[in-house]
Amino acid sequence: MKLLLQLTNVSAGYGDEPVLKDINFSVHEQDYIGIIGPNGGGKTTLIKILLGLLKPLSGQVTRYEEARGSFAGYLPQQSQIDTRFPITVRDIVLSGLMSAKGKFRSYNGDDRLMAEMMLEKMGISHLANRTARELSGGQLQRVFISRALISSPKILILDEPGTYVDNRFESDLYKLLEELNHKMAILMVTHDVGTISYYVKTIACVNTYLHYHQSNIITEEQLEAYNCPLQIITHGDVPHTVLQKHEHTHDHSHD
């Protein structure tokens, strides 16, 4: 699989003390990675680095040539979405093209047709002229997934997609992601390890350092080798993941 993105010895933060230290991490085509870790462990900072919104304090972030242009789509946490801004659903979806087009270029007919197609695919074309404040949590999720996908990104990053209230669409979302994974890499930040372990291919634990697991199932032997923070979640028949706390090691990029 082609290499899309690589972090090499990256440390990052917002002051003198890094939030992330010595991160070695790579993303390839069709990767499907669950990103877990405690609050304050650095997951949000890692997302900002991956999206290019934060420059590392040290180390190197490499986006490979074939991944430039529509590089990453992003679905934020619901708490990060300001629903007070009076913008229509259609324009929210179109804003997903902004990074590729530039801030001062207007949308053309092809752009608007693509937005309509995305809304139709998500089953929300009837909401095109509504504003965000008029929508339910599940409807908002559909809108922001449409925005994340409209530019046909190489990498899709989702931050706690399970925080939305529409549980019925959550099941549809995982089916959609499985389909999309044939065309793009997916990185999903979540606390719900028990559920996502059924869908993701590998898991990255972030707690200042990053520890990469080349499977969605963690054995006791792997726990000792990878040194992960504690998190134990299981959901009945869904395969469960058990993660325990150990001392860190640094290099957990994958080939």
C-alpha cells in the first residue's frame, strides 16, 4: 500500500512542555486505525498535526506527493460544532472544498452538483436550505460527513463519531466507513474501543507517546511489548480489546 503520511520523531504542544513526544507514525492507503487514549493524553494534538493545523516543536511531518490536493477530510466532535452560525446545510457541505479551492475562489456548478450528490447519498437532500441549529444530532453528523467527503480525501479523520445522538445512523455510519475504506485511509478517535474493534484494522494508543498495535485484538503478550495505558471495554458479542498500563517505548510506526 502507498504511504500517505509519515510522522518522524515528532514532538508537539502549545508551550515549553510537549503534549506529544517522539511520535513515529505512518498512514498508508486503506489503513483503518482506531486512535485511543486518556483525556489529556494528546489525541486532539495528534489530530491537529495530521490535519496540518499545528506545526511540531521538533521532528518532521511528511505528506507524500500522491496525497496532496484533497488530502484529509475531518469530522469534528459534536461539541466543536458551532450551530449558531447562520449558514445553510448546502453551504456547510460546500465548505469542505475550501482548502482545495482557496478562500477567495467561488464555487462553480460542478461543486454545487457534488454537494447535492453528497446530500442525496446521506439521505438529507431535503435539509439543504436549513441551518445547523434546526438539525438533530444525527442530521448534523450526516452533514459534516458530507463536508468531510466532498473533496474525495486520501485520509478521513473522525473525532468521537459516536457522540452523536442518532444511534440508528451510527450503525449505518460504520457500514459507510467500511465501504469508504476501499478508497481512503480512515483514522477514528474514540473511547468506545469495544465497538470499534469490530471495524478497525489496527489500534494506536496515545498518551504523550504513541504505541501502535498491528491488530484490532490485543493479547497479554502484545500488552507487554507495546506498553499501553489501561482501558477495558467489552460489548457482548462484539470482539473486545483489553489494554493495560505499562511504561512507554518510543518507536511505533508501521510498515
